[in-house]
Amino acid sequence: MNLLDQVSPFDPIVILTGAGISKESGLATFRDPDGIWAKHKIEDVATPQAFAHNPNAVLDFYNVRRAQMNDADLRPNDAHRALGALEEFWPGEVLLVTQNIDNLHARGGSQNLIHMHGELAKTRCNDCDEIIEGLGNLTTDMACPGCSAVGTLRPHVVWFGEMPLQMDRITSALSNCRLFMSIGTSGNVYPAAGFVQEARSRGAMTIELNLEKSLSASAFYEGRYGPATETVTGFVGDLKSRAAE
Ligand code: APR
């Protein structure tokens, strides 16, 4: 049975994205051979313990990534833009849940967007939870503009061992959606890696669009494999035809 035949234009869609969708914009993934975790140890830069023991190393790691967001050559690619367009033309609700902390989905036109692992473009105070917008360098001698504590400012990103953001809203959308799409994620990190099972157990159609089969590949109804700029534009094109029927 064709997946698209099971989806009606007013059906709610939930999309999960990961680092693979931003790869063709020039941002490294995490677990590919040239990925970020091949060059840095998670426990040195992406845990609350790392920030407590060596805040400079953690801030340096994220300062480099924040600076990338300011690079004039960094742009959303055709896959980001296709998801932005999908939200416009699809008659049903489209919710985009991204694990990515870059800003390329918003720049690609997506508005109904949850950054479940936080955002590079935001800073949070570890003491008072004040959130500050901006991509400037963070240093340990900075004072929080909310509570004046010094050394408490950190990137507003979810580290290993911390709870992803807006899980209630995500869980509710997963249980109501009729189509779940997973794009550019390896399926290594929970809870995101379990979303396909949640959506499927509530009767949603499920499709994986990835460069290669992810760890969760067997849980999907359909898989299309190749670069996101091709698979995502192709599948969103199919949804556009479906919406026009
Ligand atoms: N198009 C589509 N998929 C691609 C492309 C591409 N051009 N290039 C790579 N991929 C795929 C890889 O094959 C891999 O399956 O994207 C996936 C990226 O996987 P990861 O590097 O593990 O990234 P992700 O799944 O987003 O990681 C999840 O782990 O470290 C944490 O917090 C970090 O949010 C991140 C989480």
C-alpha cells in the first residue's frame, strides 16, 4: 500500500529533523566519520558536569558554533526551504520538531517549530533561568543581566543528562498526527529516537528520509535514502500533489 494513499490533506503532520538536514548547508553532523563527536568528547563539552568543571572549554566549544551562525555563507538549503513551504501549502497542521540547535529551519520559513535541544542563538542563566537572545561570545566573567550572578551564563542548549524542551507539546502532537516524518537523524539519541514508535502505535504513517538507514529504520513504514536536498524536496513535492488532489 502506498504511504501517500493513506494520508489526507487535512491530516496533521509531525516532522523530526536532525543534523543531516543541515549537512548540505555546511554544518557538520555529530556521528558521521567527520562529525563533531569524532573531534570532541561528549563528556568534555556537552554535559552539566563539564560546565561545572571546565566552563571555558564548554563555552569555547559553543562559541565556535555560535560564530558559524553569523557566517554570511551559511544559508538554509532546499530541504529546509521545502519544509517551510510545506507548512504553507498543507491544509492540516504541520509541526516541525528539530534536534538541531542551528537557526536554519526558521530561516527556511518554518514557523511552527520546536527546538527540543535548545538554540545556539539563546543564552540562559544557570541560576535564574533568564533567557537572552544573541550570538556573541560567552565568557565566564560575564554577569547575568537578570540576577547579576557572574559565570552562570551558558548556551540555551540541552546537554546530555538534561531534559529536552517542550516534551508535553511534542508527545501530544505525536499522538494526534497521521504522518510522522524523520529527516537526517541517526536514531542514537532518545527520546527523539523513540518518536517513530510513539506515532506508529497511535496509527500514524511513518517515513524516514536519511542519507542511509538509521538505527530506527525498521520501525518506519517507508524509507527514502539520499541527500536531504533530494529526498525532502521529492517527498514534499509528493505531498504538494496530494494536497492538490
Ligand atoms: N542528508 C540526509 N541525511 C544526512 C546527510 C544528508 N546530506 N548527511 C548525513 N546524514 C545523516 C547521517 O547518515 C546520520 O544518520 O544524518 C544523520 C546524522 O546523525 P547524527 O550525527 O547522530 O545527528 P543527530 O541524529 O541529529 O544527533 C542527535 O545527538 O549529540 C546529540 O544533541 C545532539 O541533537 C543531536 C543528537
